[in-house]
Amino acid sequence: MEQHIQAPMSKEEAKKLRAGDYVYISGTIYTARDAAHKRMYEALERGEQLPLEMCGNVIYYMGPSPAREGRPIGSAGPTTASRMDKYAPTLLDMGLIGMIGKGKRTDAVKEAIVRNGAVYFAAVGGAGALLSKSIVQSELVAYEDLGTEAIRRLEVKNFPVIVVIDSEGNNLYETAIREYCVE
Amino acid sequence: MRTIDVADITQNIKQMCIEVNHFLSKDMDEAMKCAVQTEKAPLGRQILCQLQENLKIAGEDMIPICQDTGMAVIFLEIGQEVHFVGGSLEEAVNEGVRQGYTEGYLRKSVVKDPILRENTKDNTPAVIHYELVEGNQVKITVAPKGFGSENMSRVFMLKPADGIEGVKNAILTAVKDAGPNACPPMVVGVGVGGTFEKCALLAKKALTRAVDEHSDIPYVKELEEELLQKINKTGIGPGGLGGSTTALAVNINTYPTHIAGLPVAVNICCHVNRHAVRVL
């Protein structure tokens, strides 16, 4: 099913999404990948505030290439989500509602998704030029010294993703592969 | 003896880094177009069409095909009659990478130390493989490697008794474990034989072979065809979201090995399998 949603979003809205849905996201999302996650995790361990609110927000696992003059961003496709698996359950328990990446997640992440009524989206890996066209604005939020790995606030318009793990724990990677496996 | 100024190496590598990150080689481009026609799954076809659109935008607007513009892997086949002048060859290669990644708006993805992890901010150093060959030419292959797929690559130290079935199992295991993480449709580079490090290098080099070319060893060619069929029956499909196009090619390179061993390396590459060649 094709759906258009706004980010940030509520748990009620997240619950309407089903594994396999083709979704266009508009609104505000945040980028964070390996180094930013490590830094946020360490900040939490020290009892400090995070540079962005988790509740209702969507994190895009992405580190862009540099923007050419007059463009908001460079190539901007998803990175492999599993490297953030160590940190994701903590952020989900703090209210993070969605993650955009690519690739498999651990059972611990899936359980945290179900526990919190969240959702894991995949964007098409290796389609960074195309995906950059759905990003209308990009603004640095924190950890500038991390370069491409800094946290950015993105304004997106009809950003195309597919629901892989929904709030009930259905996993498209598992079901879709079975459908086309001819062993 | 032929004299080559290393400044020529710098200039060529700079141009090649920019070129490969915006345009696929002809063999890869054709394989990707062909996949749209043959893919069975509707969502798989939709993803392959998006990737066509992505390639078009990348070339027209000069936005890198993928934001992971890779760690620059460079093969230099140097004729033994060549004499380099103008400075250090290694520094000239790295200068080409530095200029290409900086002036070409490519992502700087290299950290200076694997544990301390401070970004070098110019994507250097490159990983450079030198080979001395006959003649007076220099063949440069630039093959930037993204790490979504690099992370899913494997080395298996099999036993001779494992034989060809062991090799097949190793390749299928690596591909199935990689699944959606490696951004399928993938290209599978395989090295069989040699030593621990030699088979890994064979696998890397296999990725630079055109995807429409087969090994000239008959049994290896058959193995490449059989494995491609098997991989495309796993159901992984484009983006790992189900379908009949999981790999575009399986390229296998072999080398003599020890009586006690059967090393197998599987180097997986995503559909942005970048490789450009120039001969000076």
C-alpha cells in the first residue's frame, strides 16, 4: 500500500504502517550514523542531554557527500543500519519513532520497535543521487567536527522509503525473500 | 627505458576518481539496464527503475551515484622498462585521490587510525596494489570501494577435501549472510587458491573484470554461470526486498595453492561496482 506521512509522527500514525508499505515522508528528519550514535550514547552514559529530541522523531542513517554550490546536500542514500543496532534500543525507549537505513536488524532492535510501537524503513541503497532530490533543506545540528557524520536536520518532501519492520514486528526482508526463493 | 612524470599519474587518478563516482562503466550500465527487463518481482522492478533514474541524475547533475564514494583502491601494473621522474609515485597516487575527492565533491570516508578514527579529510591514503609486468606502459585501475558491501566480504580457509562443493557453499554462504546489507543487485568477486592474502587480492581484482566477461578456464566459467544462477534463486532480490536479481555477475579468479589448502575469498560489491582503466 502507498502512504504519505509527515515527520515527526505519533505512535498512532506509526501503527498504521505495515511491512511492505511504500511510504513518502515529508517534514523534518535527522541524520545520524556511527560516530554520532557513539557520541550520543556516551552523552547519555554521563547523564547529559542529547542534541536532538527523540520523542516522535525519525533518524536517517546517512552521511552525505559534500553539496555543490546552490544545492542543499550532496548524494544522500542510506547506510547499513546494523552498525547502529548497539544504540538503537536505548533511543527507541526514549521515544524515537522511526529509523531509515538499509539492511538487517538484530532481534533486540526488533523487540524495541515492537515494545515502543516504532517502525524501521529502508531507503534504496546506492540511490543517493535520486534520494538527494527529496531533500529540500539541510542544517547542521551538532557534532560539526564529525564532518559527514555530523547530526543534520533535513527538510524532506516525498522522501521514498519502504516499511521493513512494522510496529507488530513483521519483517519484509524475511517474508519477501521467501516469496521469490526457488531452492 | 621510457620516462613517465608522476604528475601524469596524479592527473589521471584525479579524473578517474571523479569519473567512476558519477558514471558506471559500460558493462555495469548494460547489466543494470538488462536487470530491469528480467526482474520478476514488481517491487524489485520498481527499485531497479529507481536505480536507473539515480544513474541518470548522477550523470546529468554531477551528484555521486552513491554517497559512499568509497576508499580508493588503485591497481598499478607497471612495465619494468618504465622510469618514474618528478617525485614519489606513492605520493603522486595519493595526490590524485586527494584532488579528485576534494575538487569532485566526493565524500571523505577514510579515518587515519582504525581505533582512534580521526577522519583524514581528503580520503587519503588510497589502498595501492603494485604489480611489475613486462613492457613500457603503466596500466591504472581505479576502483573505489564502498563499505556496505565490503563489510559483508569473507575469507574461508577450506580444506582440499572440501573441493568444488566447498567453494560453492562458501560463496553462497557469504551472499546469503550479506543479503540486503550489501545493496543488491551485487557483483561477487571470488578468489580461489594462493595464500590467505593472495586469495583476497584475487577476489578484489575479480571485481574489476567486466561483468559480461567470463574466466577463460572452462571449469571456472561454468562455476561462474552456475553460481550466478544459484544466487539469483535465493530470492534476496534488488534492495534485499525480494526478487530474481540478486547478483549481476560472479567473477572468479584462481591461482596455484599449497598441497594442504584451499583458500577462498568472497569480495562482495554493490550495484555501484566502480572500475575505470587507463593505460599510459
